[in-house]
Amino acid sequence: RKRVVAFISGGGSNMLALAKAAAAPDFPAEIVAVFSDKAEAGGLEKAAALGIPTRAFPRRDFSGKEAHEAAILAALDAHAPDLICLAGYMRLLSAAFIARYEGRILNIHPALLPLFPGLDTHQRAIDAGMRIAGCTVHFVTEGMDEGPSIVQAAVPVRPDDTAGTLAARVLTVEHRSYPLALRLVAEGRVRMEGGRAVADGPLPSVEGA
Ligand code: GAR
């Protein structure tokens, strides 16, 4: 089983979806630790309740981005992860960090990338008059919410949607998309090569999405 460290900043529902999928004996990856840049992230307690080791690295405890990332990298080494899953981690990793784990960092974003990267995605999708929305799990490269897509899933945008109701609907497909993407990468069925996601054959999609 591939060793995965999940990075969170908030409630951690995507991290929990990964941990629940990984509880199945045939799942090809396990969550060996959960790291957060926020000591108060709700997901930390949820991970601890499942017996997963957690660590918080509050940014203000460090003199700068480099020192912050150096501490995280040192702690990562101790867990010897094969993969890193960013799951609502609201901080950009430096190019040097990404280079250390090239092709081995995944992120989930609650939009159909390359549309609506960054913050406030749901309101922007509504304001643009989108009739579908969704999520993207992708390999992390240097730009924010860039990098080749591994799994996408779509949901309808309803006429009476607010950013909140749309976010909740997208979240339901996030929880199915991230475990699928992690499975595909952990099994080596999708990899990043030359900045592209490469698959050996046809890939399953998120059921019902
Ligand atoms: C999720 O919707 C995730 O896609 C989003 O933050 C939420 C975290 O929820 N990530 C981003 O916006 C990254 N650009 P969670 O903590 O319950 O998984």
C-alpha cells in the first residue's frame, strides 16, 4: 500500500473520504498522517479519532515560508510518504517543495478546472451563468490549481443556487472523486509524465456524477 500524507486547513471532509476508502483492505493506499497549517483545523480531531497521527504547523510559528516548508518537509521525511494529498490545504507550495515530490502531489479543487481556479469558485461559477459545476483532482504543478487533471465530476447548477448550496452539491462528488483519483495514481494507472497525466487505458469515472 502506498503511504499518503494528507494536508488540510479546515474541516477535512475530503481527508475523511480518503481515510474511509483506505479502510477497505483492497484499497491501494493508506493515510499515514494528516498535516495542517492551522492548529484549529477541525479535520485534525477527526483524523486523531481514527487513530491517524496529526501534526499542525501554524505559519506564524515560523519566520518565513521557507522555514515553514522546511519544518513540514522534515516531518514528512519521517513518514516516508509515496504521495501527498492536498485536501482543502489553502496554501501554495513553493516550486522547491513541489520539485521534491514531483508527480506525487495531488490536489482537489471544487471547480471544473481550468475554469475558476483560486478562491470564491462557486460564486464565480454562478455569476458566469454556468449550468454545470464540479470538481477536479489533479497533479500539483507550480501554478495555483494548475496541473494535469486525473478525475473530474460534474453536478448541475440550479437556478436558486447560492454559493453555499452549490458548494455542498459539489462536495458530494468531491468525496467520490478523490478516493477514485488516489486509487488510480496509487495503482500506477495514471501518472504525470512531461507535465501531462498519462493513463494506460480507459479510466473509470465517478459513478452517477
Ligand atoms: C473542498 O471543497 C476543497 O475542494 C476546497 O476546500 C474544501 C475543503 O473542504 N479546496 C480548495 O478550494 C483549494 N483551492 P474539506 O476540508 O471538508 O475537505
